[in-house]
Amino acid sequence: MARKNSHIWTELRHHLPFSVLSVSIGIILVGTFTVITEMLGVYNVSPYSANLFHLFHTVHLLFSAIATTAMFWQHEKKVFKTIIIGFVGSVGICGISDIIIPYISGFLLGAHMHLHICIIEHPLLVLPFVFLGILIGFLAPGTLEKQEGVIFSHSLHVLVSAIASILYLVSFGVTGWIHQIGLVLIYMVIAVAIPCCTSDIIFPLLFVKDKTRE
């Protein structure tokens, strides 16, 4: 148990710089989008940011499904079990990162948030990305084991996750968020760092048989 906890904290420390950088870039991009729409006289950006959220959320699911499936398949060659791990690890944990934590963060920021769960409300939008990610995950372990593959795929994963989380915050309740940018940064780093580390590494390895894991 102590060894597992030490591994988890090590992974979280490694993820933190990626997370802070990605959230900062996400804040710049979403903030620029907000300012431009306001300059154009559009003060209710929610419908537009919601469309962007669906774009980034689905791509986040794709990246997460690839990473989670590949990590488990690399250690245990059981097809059905790998599919389940890839599905739950992407849909469940990405939902926490992109939806649940931003939803709670919105309330902490004083907004009246609307809970919008894509897998329930738009299953046909979400599922193709998830299953394509799982399929690629079966083929990807050899590529993802290479250092450049890990860095590139994880950097994209964290950046897309960060932008999706911020867009959810803006789309479903929070207005005038730029004036609360410090708290947004902290909440969104939490939304990105812990779930992404969990879905990519910790979650799939929890279900690998002990002998295989060793």
C-alpha cells in the first residue's frame, strides 16, 4: 500500500507542471474568445462556448480512451476486460474532470450551475470518440512506450482536458469569470491533474493482476 501511494504521489508531481501550463494556456484561449465575443456585442457567450465544450470534451474522451486502453492492454491481454477498463476510465474519469469538478467549482465561485452530462444527453455524440479511442488503444502500446509518444500524447491530453474544463465552467453557469481568474486557475488545475493522472495510469493498473503488475 505504501509503495502504491508513493507511486501515485510521484505521478501527481510529474503531472502538476503539465497541468498548470495547460490550464494557463486554456485560460488565455478561452479568455481571448470571451473578450472577442464581448467586443462583437455578444454578451451571452454560453451557447457558443457550449458548442466548443462539446468539441473539446469529445476529443478529451478520445485521448483518454487511447491512453487508458493502451496502458491496460500493455500489461494484460484480455480483450473484454480491456474494453471495459477503457470505457469506464475515459467516460467516468473524464466526466469528473470536464463536468463534475467544474460544476462544483462553479458553485464555489458563487454561480448557479446547470449540470450537463454529455454521455446521458448526447450519447451518439460521445460514443464514437470513446470506441475509436479504445480501438486505437489496442494498437498503440508500442508507440506510447516511446518517450516522444508519451510526452506528445499526454501533453495533448492535458491541454484538451484543461480547455474542456474551463469551457464547461463558462458554458453552464459562470459569468464574469475573468475577474475570478486566480480561483479558476486553482480549481481547474485540480480538475485536470488528479483525474488525468488517474485515468492514464492509476485506474488501469488497479485492475491488472498482481503478478502481471509486478
